[in-house]
Amino acid sequence: MRDAVSPNAVGVDIGCGMIGVRTSLTAEDLPDDLHALRSAVESRIPVGFRSHDEGVDLRRLRPIGAHARTAEALRGADAFWARFGALTPRVRDLEGRARRQLGTLGGGNHFLEVCLDDDGTVWLQLHSGSRNIGKSLAEVHVAVAKSLPHNAGLVDRDLAVLLAGTPEMDAYLEDLSWAQEYAARSRAVMMTLFVDAVRAAFGDREVAFEEVANVHHNYVTTERIDGAELVVTRKGAIRAGAGDLGLIPGSMGTGSYIVRGLGNPASYWSASHGAGRRMSRAAARRTFTVEDLAAQTAGVECRKDAGVVDEIPGAYKDLDEVIAAQADLVEVVARLRTIVCVKG
């Protein structure tokens, strides 16, 4: 859009995205039983409705690499939290909860996974967003947009926009920027804790970790397109500019693709963020059973209970077909097959 943004187009999980890390481990290095590794990850990273007992001290975490984006996101914690007081007053009482939820997975389609590529190299990846604070900020600004007179004639009020040069848009962009940074910091904390769990599992052995991809897929940015400064919202989409590395995941336990953008202007330099659902959560729960979940996640160390049936692979589109459909947007760098999946 030019000089406008739609808070509802961005949605409630502001800054949702993924990180992919390649390790020096291979399949031969892994134990036959991966349950202990899953348990170790779950003991370090709260999932579902759980939170850290206290806010994570980012200064105590050991970064993956000095120049990785995760390392950058672990710096400047004091300055970041000092900005909380400038957010919309409606969320002022949520700071304590936001601090405790930083570095937690949540539920739904968010996950932490151990994967293998076609060469047998071990990868770590995670998918998460801005938790309750992002949702709370989004709901405030969606309500503001719907109440503005210039949106009164819309066929669907969910399309309501904020306009440049107004206090409403300024306030939203300020809160949005903070929430996007919160999501990035939260992923950085989780990946660091994830890496620590893997290090601990291999004792004194030296294991190398390389951050390959670190992307938002639900965010707002300003880009110059056809000579104009436009507000670009990528919702369920990654940036796929020429050479941009990204992650496109499938469903629970089916794996992901590491991709490189081809810079196609027809898609505004974008590609899909994942396979996407083919049925609602309610429909999935009506259609599939725990036995179906166990069958469809055979060979993957993960939850196989009624609480995650709505995340069953059968509820999602086929990832290989989704990748094939956007061959003009991205090229495949690596195919990752899931062997451990942690979900809330």
C-alpha cells in the first residue's frame, strides 16, 4: 500500500518467523532413541501456555555465532525493554507476562525441530511469534482502525486501514516495530537454549552451529517498488529477493525447505511461508484420530496425543507441491526431514 497499512492484514502474531541452523553433526552421531533429546529441549524451553519462571537474562546466554542475527538479537536488552513504556497504554500491565514469555514457544503451528538434510547433516529449526503481547497490541490497533470514519464504507470492516501522517498509524508502527523485535528476540533466546540442549547431549564433544536462515514471515516493512516508497505487508510470506535465504516449512514432522529467493518482481519479491492448512483445526479434529496422528508421524520423535491432532500432516497441503508451484520465486537449497518435533 502507499501511505497506509491494514493492522488486520498483519494479524495478531506480529513478527512470526523461523530460524534454521546447520550443525556439524550427522545422522550417525545421533542415538537410536531420540526421546531424551526431545525431553531436554522441552525442559529448557517452555511450550504451550507455560512460561519462564522469571524473565530470561539475555546477557547470560551464549550466542551461536558473533555475527549471526540471533547474536544481534541478544544484545541491547535494557534499551529494548525501556521502550515498553512507550507502547499503547492498553498493554502497560502486560510487561511482566511479556518478559516471562520471551523465549517460549506457545502452541498452534509453532515448533522446534531436529532435522536431517539429504546428506545426513543435522539441522535445528524453530517457528514462533510474538506470543500474547503481540496479540494484545494487534487487537488494540485493529479495533482503532475499524472505528475510523474513513473506513466506514468498506464492504468488510476487517480491511480497515490506518493512514500515513495520522497519530493512529504512527502509534501502530511504533508498537509493530517493538513487537517484531520482540518476536526476533524470542526466537534468538529459544534457538540459543535449543543449541545448549544439543551441546549438553553430546557432552565434551565439540559441535559447530551455523545460522543459515532467520526470517520474519508475518511483518511490515517499507520498500521502494516501481519508484515509490510502499508499505509492504508479508502475511504468511517470506521475502524472496535475489539471493535471500529463507525457510518454508511443511506440517508437523514432515520437514522444511531451505530456499534461495530468485527476486521475482511479479510477487513483490516474496514467496510462501509454508505449506498452509487445507482444513480448519476443528475439521481436523473431527476427521482424524490419535491413531491417525501416530501413523502420519511414524519415525518422528514427537507428541502423539489428542492435544495436537489438529496439527496432523493430513490437515495441511503437500509441501512438495507447494514448493513446485513457486519454482519461479525460489530455488531449493536443501530439503530437511524432521526426526524430532517439539510442539506446545
